[in-house]
Amino acid sequence: MIACAVLGEFATEESIVALTGLSREEVRAAADELQGVFLINLGDSEEGAGFVVSTNTRELVLDVFSGRREMKRLRERLRALKGELYGSGAVRRKVGERIRRASWLVQGGRGEEAEDFLMEALAAGETAQHPDLWGALGWVRKVLGKVLEAREAFETAGRLKSRNVDAYKHWARLEIDREEWLRAAKAAELGLSQAEGNKGELAFLAGYARSRLARELEARLDIEGAVREVERAEEHFSRASAEAGSNGDLRRWVLRARVLNAEVGWRLRKGLSERETRGSREADKLKRKWERILRSNLREWERSYPEDERLSSERERLKSRYPELFKEEDEETQETE
């Protein structure tokens, strides 16, 4: 009902879905309860399936729910969908200036002052409710150790379609630090779909979170879920690798993460292959796929970063635990000798 009031006297089913985040089925179920008294179902009109709310009803709803959190959230969402929150170039410059000032305050040990400064900027004027300011507020609160408040600010930034890639990276890292793997993956993936600029590090964070989630699901014996997550993680790592460019640190992180993720994928597929009586050929094929990914990334890691202290320890650990992965390599070494 609030969504229909915010949208105006005519609200399409599609616009209600976009505004509320509800499914079409949920919107239709709610509309069925409100029909006749508050809403008139127009069925399929020229503008699509939709509903009419009377002027009096709309004004009443707007008055009763004025100032409520639900009303504020839907109004913000509507502005975000219209692309109005980013404003002109002048507004974006002001937002950038405020973010830089908040950063300087934090670096000077004045985090609480930075939080108040951003809250004031979000409250009124041209920068009110700007998505990037919400992201900056999330970062400031993260630095201050205000986890729940930081998450709320980041969620608002995401809901308002912030395009600032750093906001999503800080959000994902907040969740990773707390080992909230699914939250971290969703935060990073939202950034991949909405942020602008190079998103290689964001793709890495999404992959890392999905890979850690896979390990957690494996420990719970949810093998199907774990298999799904390692596949998702590899997709993200592949993107991160492609966008790493000259970022040597990111390339190294991705190589190590792909090796560890492939270890999980290979172990899962090996277990399935040994248990299956039918379709084992496909399971063996997928096991070999993960073996190739592990070995190729391990070799690239060795070639590109031979000085990496983690390299030798990971290699020895893998060789000790899974000697069959290195059988061909050992045979080649023996032949050479």
C-alpha cells in the first residue's frame, strides 16, 4: 500500500516489484488482500498490469506513514531507480569533497567527528541521502568498530545503488573479518553489478567468500552446496585474474586463492567419484578439471612469485596430503634424473 502511494495514483506491478524488492507472487498476494477497499486492479492496461489507488487513500497513507522508516526507504529507493540521487557534476564534486574530509578526520584520529560530519551531509542539502556518502559512513563506522551501524550504512548505500567500488570492498571486508561468508559474497557481488571502475579486487573478495563458504558447507556435509560454491568462486577468481592488470599483489592473492579453491573442488569431486556407481565418468572428468586448475595456478604462482613465503609451505602441504596430484610430476623428475 505504501509503495502504491509513493508511486502515485497508478502503480504498475513491475514498478511495485522494482521498488519493494518483493516477488511478483508476493505483490499479487498483497494486492488481492487490498483490492476492493484500497486498490482497483486494472489487469493489463497499456502501461502493463497495475493498480489504481484513489487520491484520498493515497494522501491518507502518505500522511499516516510520513516519517516512518518504511516510507523513507521506499522514497530513497524510488529516487535511486530514477537515477536522481547522483545529481549533477557539481553535486558529485561536493560529495567527493565531503568524503575526502571525512577520510582526513579519520586519519587524524577524529573518527567520531567524521561520522557526525557525514550524518550532517546526509541529512539535508544537495548531498542529502547520496549513496556514496552512505558508503563513506559505513567505512567510518567500520573503522570505529561499530559493526552493526556500519553494515546498516553499507546496506543503505547498496540499496540506493552506490557506484563507488570502495564502499563495496569495505563492506565485503567487514563481513569477511567476521567470517560472515554469505554476507560478504553478496556484498561483493552487489558491487560487481552496481559499482563503476576496476572491479578486480571486488571479484577476488567475492570469490574468496564463496570459497570459504564452500569449505564451511563441506564441513557440514552439504556436498552439493559446497560444489556449487567452489564453481561460483572460480568464476569470480577468473574475472579477478583478468582485471588484475599490473596489480602484482592482487595477481598473487588470486593465484593462491585459486589453488586453495581448486583443492576443495578436487577433493569434493574425488569423493563423489569414489561413491558414485553411475555417472562416474562425468565425476572423473570434473575431478580432472579441478586438478588442472590447481596445478596450472600452482605453476604460475611458482613462476611469477618464487620468493613468496607461502608458496613452498602450501606446495609441501598439498604434496604431503594429496600425493596423487603430483604423481606425473614426480615421474617426470625421476625420468630426468
